[in-house]
Amino acid sequence: MAGFTPTPVTPMNKQCLISIVVVFIAAGVTAMYRRGREAGKDWLGQGVRFGLWFAVAACVPGFLIYYAVQPTGLMVAVKQIVFGGIATELLGMVVAGLNKQAA
């Protein structure tokens, strides 16, 4: 593309960007969980359910798209989905534990 000069991304810029992304993820995940939790139900069970559906909605499709457009092997994609799903499950449980409803 003529006239296009990309801005160099320094390690410090990347670190700041990743920090901002993590704050957005934390705010979004917490807001979604708080809207969907059910009164009187166990927080851990709700966290597992939330983590599962969050993985189905975000993790699995994301890694399948990466597999479709990047030159990676199928086993890499499977490992990304499995370990990403585990991480998302843990995220769901942490969010549920931090957002327990008062009894």
C-alpha cells in the first residue's frame, strides 16, 4: 500500500495494550456473569456453567478461525481449544467466586 508506514510497536506499547485488553476482558466477563447468575444457586456450579458457555461462545470459535486462516496443524488447534477451554472454565469459577451473592 503506497504511503503506508506502520507505527513501530515497542515492547512497552505491547505491554500497555495487553494490560488494557485484560481490563476490558475482566469488566466484560464480570458484567456478563452478574447479569446471568441465578439467586439461590451455588456459585461454583454457576461459575462452571458460565465458563463452559463462555468457552463455547468465544474460545472454540476463535481457535477454529485461527486454524482456518493460519498455517498451523490440527493438533495445535486442538491443544489450543482444550487448554483455552480449561483456562476459560477457571476464569468462570474465579468470576463466580468473586461475585458471590449475599445469602
